[in-house]
Amino acid sequence: MLDWLLHGTIPVAGGLLFVREVVGNLFGLGSALLGMKRLVWAWPIGVVGNVLLFTVFVSGEISGATTEPLWGQAGRQVFFAAVSVYGWWRWSQASRSGGAADGGAITPRWATWTERLQLVGLAVVGYAAAYAILTQIGSWGPQTEAWILAGSMLATYGMARGWVEFWIVWLLVDVVGVTSLVRAGYYPTAGMYVFYAFFVVIGFFVWWRAERESHTPQRVRELAA
């Protein structure tokens, strides 16, 4: 079973997929679905997917093609795992303190303008640092890979903080990620990312609705008064 997970392949139109590539993305999708419901298990489930996908991207064995490693894609898996520990701790603390009224670990909210300006600043600095590092180590397509890495950092941190905007950042990361994978010829993997983006859009509206509903009791009390 372990050999099948590490070395098995699945033939698809336009090439083939490694089993660990598919399983890793399935864990990532599971993490997104649990994150959509704001359940603490989203974080450890995501870490398992991060480990599997790191081995795929760092080896360059994506969609059956062996080329240069996508260090931006691989690097973000490392960051995911690190930030997931923070998110796991933060959501666990919130859950033990009572959590959200609808059963989620946290109550979603929009970031303040100050927090948004901080995100923009972090995006600029993160992109510049990622581009410099990826250029030095010779990653394929450092321009797009740098945004994938920096954007992923911001999105994961935003999820840990419970900001609705993190879904928008994720969508921007996926758009660039799909473009990068198509240019590299990894069409099956790009297809999986498009499928994943569909759930990102749904997740945005789910969190947006939860954020609006979290203010309903307060509005009812204001109208009653």
C-alpha cells in the first residue's frame, strides 16, 4: 500500500497522475471543505496533504512529467504546515472558549482596513523575498511561483485569523497556479486546481453568509429596542 501511494500512477487524458498527487489534493480538498464549515480538523487534515504534495512538487514528478522542481509550489506546502500549527492552536482555543454560535470554531469577519493595508504590505514584501529566493535556487517560472508562495502565505494566515478575504486571496493564487501549471504542461494537475477553485468560490459565499448571520441577533435586539 505504501509503495502504491509513493510510486503508483493513474492514467488520465493528456498524461498521468501520481497517486500521491491525487491523494494529496484530496486531503487539501477535505481541508477546504472542513475549513468552509470552520471545523478544527481542517488543519491536521491539510497537513497530511501538504506533506504528500511537497514530495510531488519538489521532485518535479507532476502529472507524469519529470522536469525542474516547482519550488514555489513546494515551498508553500512547508509554509502551510507551519501556519497550520498556528491555525490549529488558534481555532482550538476559540472552540474551547465556546466557538461560534452556529457550531464553527470561529466566527468569520471581514478584516479591518488597517489589517488589509498590512496584508498588502506583506504581499509586496513576501513577493519580493520569494522572487529573490526562487531566482537564486533556479525555480521554474519564479515570477508566477513567487506570487503562488507569497499569496498562499497570506491566504493561510487569513484563514487562521478568520478573515473572509482569505478566500479571495486563495482564488487569486489558484488563477496564477493554474496558469503556471498549464504553461509547464501539467494539464491534469491544472484541471484539479480548477476543480478546487470551484470550492473556493463556494467557501467565500459560505463564510460571507456566516459573517452576516453572526450580526443577526444584534440587529434583532436593535430593532426590538
